[in-house]
Amino acid sequence: MLKKSVYTFLYTALVCNAALAQHNYSIPAGNWTYSAIQELQTRGYLLDLSPGFKPYRRMEVAEALDHLRNETGHKILPAVDRWLIDKLDHEFAYEMKLLRAKRARPDTALTGARISEEDYLNFVNGYYGPFKYADKPEFRPILTIGFGFDVGNHLALYTDATVNQTLRDDSIYTGSTKFGIDALAQQAYIQYSNRYFDLMFGRDYLSWGFGDNGETLVSTTPGPLDMVSLFIKTDLVKFNWFVAQLNPMPEFTPDTNSYMPFPTAGVPDPSANRYFTGSRAEFNVLNKFFLGIYQAAIFGGPNASINLISTNPMRVNFESTVNDHLESTTNNFLGADLSVFWPKDINLYGDLMIDDWQVDRKSKGDLKPDLYAIQAGMRAADILFSTFGISGTDLSLQYMMAGNRVYNEYNWASFLKLLSYNYPIASPFGDDFWNVELKLSQWISSDWKVGIEGMHIKHGSTNIASPYTMPWLTDPNITVQTGYREPFPYGVIQETSLFSLDAMYQPVNNVYVGVSLIYSHERNANYDPGLVKNQISFILTFYYRFSNSFLFN
């Protein structure tokens, strides 16, 4: 009897709701659908899509849209709500057709393919993205050709090739240019999916949390990761575990504080293998409250390989590091986040990530400042409706900070910095900063959307790539009795105020034109005391996407 029950469970897990697996390709970061989904979630729709895990997959969005259509039925919805839902319905029409076909013939095994082309033609001048600056007006196109193939109802393969000319303006891009062309693979993976879990091997995006423009630990700032990822999905709990291989880095950085010995001059600096692993669980209470808890670690070393202790999702990283002899060094992170969709048209969220927290103050080593990052924000939809009867207005306000040395690591283990190819894995601002950002947008019609944005940021001259200084140990005037305090942000402070005017015209779901005019004022620009810089930047984007899908029984 027990053997029969086990077989029944395995069969159900592997074949139940097979349509959710077919055509279940992930949606790349930056796609316009994320903005539309977020606006609808603020209004109380599509909350069966986890707001704290991305990327979304095409079939799960189609399933959420199908559920929304059944839930709203013949209800009269505000005009902007209908516009946004209709845009997504058109975008995921093929996947919703698959859902209906599978329900009509649940025993049919499906095999299919998808070919897609996605183009961004950017005409830019000045600052137009993190790490990107064009000295003069230039075209910076991005062209992606993708191909996906479904083998039966559960197994999918996807790969793309991307020519991305914006990389030539990227100040920390580490790749090479061939024949004047910068190219890379954004996504390349094999995936097994069913109703309850996704198992993915390859290159894809990953983001944890509820914020905008980067998260406190795992975001799409560095681009896709090469990883193995497991996603378990139920209505009440969703869980993600991954382990990614990062680029190798030198084991040491130059000693700037004369505290620890470093390799002898002339001896080559060994290269360290680096791995990033983490797990996050998100609890859904009535589609109103979403509580997440997570942990992650970077580990590695010269000739280090993946170890089961660091990657075990059921163990607490801190406990494993303290009590187990590991062949590799680790840098651990722990955090929790919360998103509340209540009352109607309001979303409040927050996130606390702890890198290192001092409990005892018994020795000079205990005087190290607490290392943590905070993100808190609010979104409000239709704020003008009750007073003026105007719908389609979206307001967001977000604050984020990361203390000095957060995501950084001691100079004798600098390969444990939270970097991937020199890009921060968390917020694009790295650490030693705080910023506040306000956005206001308005749908004028189903085709037109306009917006304004203001941001103020203070950033210290230290960052993740900086050597790890320890004045509480190296300064003889600092004792346990005197304690240690340092200003935040630390060092020379670059202060930036930014204002942006934006407009988007989207006559059909696969075409839009966007324009942004940005003014920025920097004090102590480039961390040069007294240097003031004013900059006007311009971005014109033409977006086009073509896709075609094929299905065979």
C-alpha cells in the first residue's frame, strides 16, 4: 500500500497540470510586461504571481491571467485596469490558448517550439543606465534572437544570442569586442517543469524581493547567472534554491591597512574559484501579505569546488560556517522581507539584509560596525480617482541604504565580495550609500503613458571593489572603552540629484517608443571634493518584438 502511494505521488508531481510546463520560458529582465504586472498587482490583481520572485515564466503569467478573467467575469473594471489586462492578454494569447487546449485534451502530449526576435534601438546621449555614459549622441542597439524547444509536456530548452552595443559604454564591462560588435548570451538553459516545481540548469536571470532598481541581495544588476535553480510552487509557500558559478578572482587585494600579511612580492597572486548559493521561502497569506525569509553565501578559494555543506538549502549558513570544517571560505548573508497589499490600491514593502552583526563588544575586533542593508517603499495606484475621477495614476516612493563594507570582504579573502564580473549582485549602487526615489506616472490613453521621476543619492567614496579598511583595529587611539563610530556615508561623499521626464507610446503590445529627458546635478562629482557637474541626458528607444510558436501533438 505504501509503495502504491509513493508511485501515485510521483506520478501526480510529474504529470499533473502539464500545460503549465509547456512553453514555460522565462521572461527576460527589463521586459515591459513586468511594469504592467506590477501596476496591476498594486491594484489587487495577479497576486497569485509571486511578487518577490522573478523572472516570471510565460505559462505562469498566462495561468494568472486566465484565473483573473474567471474571477472578474462580467465585472465592470476601471478603464486603465482593462487596458493593462488587455495588453497582457494579447502578449500571452498563445500560452492561454495552450491552457484551453490542454484542458480539452488532458492526456495529449505536446511538443512545440518558439522563435523570437527582440530589438531595442536606443539613441542616447549622456547617462542612460547604470555604468553607461555616451559622450556624444550615439545609436546603441540591442538585438536578441531566441529559440525555444519543448520536448513533451515538461522539458524545455531555450537559448538566445544578443548583440548589445550598449556594453561599449559600460564602465565596468569585462568582455571583449570583436569586429566592433559586443555580444553575449542572455539566457541559455534546459528546464523541467510541472505544476509544483521548476528545475533549471543554465544561464538565466534571478531576483529576490519587492523593490525597484535592484534588491538588497539578489537582483538582475549583474545580468543573468550561470546556475542550477530549483523552484517549488504551492499556493501558500514558494521556495527557491540556487547555486551559481561566478567568475574567478584573485585571492588577495593589495594591503592598505598593514594588518594582515600578504603574498611575497613577485609571487603570483593565486586565482580563486567563486560560487554563490542561496535559498528563499515566501509565504502568501490571503494574497494580501507576502513574507519572505532568505539566506545566501559566497564561497570558494583556489582550486575550490562546490561543497554540499554550503549549498545545502536546509542548513543555516552561519551555523554551518561556525561548526563545520569547510575546505573553502564563506561570506554569509541573512534577511527577511515583507510586502503588504492592503488597503486597496496600496502596496507597502520592506527588506532587511544582514551581512554581519556584532553581538559582543569585548575586544577591538568586536568594534566592527554592523553591516546591513535596508529597503522600504510604498506604491499607490489611482491616487486621483476619488477626488478627480482620474484613473491610471501610479505613485511610488522608495528608500534604500547599504552601509560601508556591506557585500565587501577582508582583503585576504577579497574574492568573497558580492560581485559578478565586477558588477554588484545586489543594488547597482553597491554599498556605502543611501538614496530616496519618487516616481509618478499617468496613463493618458491605452497607448500613451507619461511620467516624472526624482532621485537623491549620497554615496561614499568606498565601494564593494575598495580594499577592506579596519580602522578600529589599526588606530591605536581606538579601544574597547572609547568604542568606534564612523560617518555614513564614509569618505568623500558624492551627492547626486536627478530629475527625469518620460513618455511611452505603445500602440500594440509588441511595439513601443519611449523617450526620457534627464537632468542630474552632482556635488563632489567622481568623489573629487568641490567638483560640481551638471548633465542633461537623452534616451530615445524604439522597441520591437516578433515571435512565432509551433505546436505538434
